[in-house]
Amino acid sequence: MMMHLGAALAGAATVLVSMSASINEANDVSAVQAAPGPTARPVEEELRPNAAAVRTALASLVEAEERHRPAKGPAVEGTASMYNPYRPGPYEGGKQTASGEPYDPNAWTAAIQMDLRESFGGVRYGRLYRPTYALVEGGDKQVIIKINDVGPLRPGRVIDFNEQTMRHFDPTLARGLIHGVKVTPLLGDDWPTGPIENDS
């Protein structure tokens, strides 16, 4: 999960070291430099490309930090259900999600309770749509999913998994409901989805 942040930190550190070396070298040169000749360049011009690179690296660092900060809404806890419009039985939901994306039973996606819509990026169809991601925890399992749909879920239910996500928590689909799940919205629009392996 911290891959982007680590890469940005490494990049910023590399550029800062490079700039520091350039400044030291420029100071050494300027201390003994005679009157500039026709092709001499001021020290400021020599350092300008490195300064721009540092600004870019630091901007990437800030952006990476924002992406990995817990999000705009607090975590919610409740019951998770499942929907799949391609299966017979009591699986409510349409084949097109609120985001405009088609329902995909093999992706890592879910529909959030309609009353929680604003805490999870709005999930609206059209040009203003941006993917919203969430960390879902239940028992000893964790998974990052994309919230691309909303629904008027039954009381007590906070999220409606697609089939792939439900099978992560209930491989046989025998339980029907997963109680006590925790759903935390994640800031950013480029999270890799799927299970998070526990270190233990």
C-alpha cells in the first residue's frame, strides 16, 4: 500500500542529494572563478534545472502522502450483503452501476449504502465521476475495493459486495451476510484492488 509513497521519498531524496552536490561544486567554482568569459554561465542558471527537479519530486511526495492518508469520511461499521444481477434469486441490483460502469462479478467492487454516498466520493455517473476506494475489514481478512455503486440497502447494512468480494469473506456464499465489517474510505483514485495478505 505504501509503494507510491516509498518511491516518491526515494526520488525526492535522490534529487536533494544531487542538488546539494551541485551547490557545493558551484560554490567551490565560484570561489576561484575569474571574470566570466563569453561562454560562462551564472551559478543560478546552473542550479535552476535541479531546483525544478526538487520542486517536482516534492510535489510527487505530497501527492503520494495525500493518496495514502485515511480519507474524507470516517470508517463505518455494519453488515455486508452481496448482489449479482446475473444470478437467480434475491440478489437485488442492476447490471449498470451508479458510476456508469457495468457490474462485473469478477472485479473487486461494491455498492455503498445510499446515505453514506457523500463519504465515499459521491459515486455519480458522468464526467465528474472519479473512482473511490475503500479498505474493508472483516474477521482476520482485509481487502481494498472500488466503490462504484450505491443502493438503498436494508437497515443495518452498510455495503453490498459484488460476488468476487463476497467470496473473499464467504467462499461458498453460504452465510449470505457478513456482520461486523469495517469500511474505511481511502483518498486517491489509483489504489490496487484485491486482498491484503497478513504478515502473520
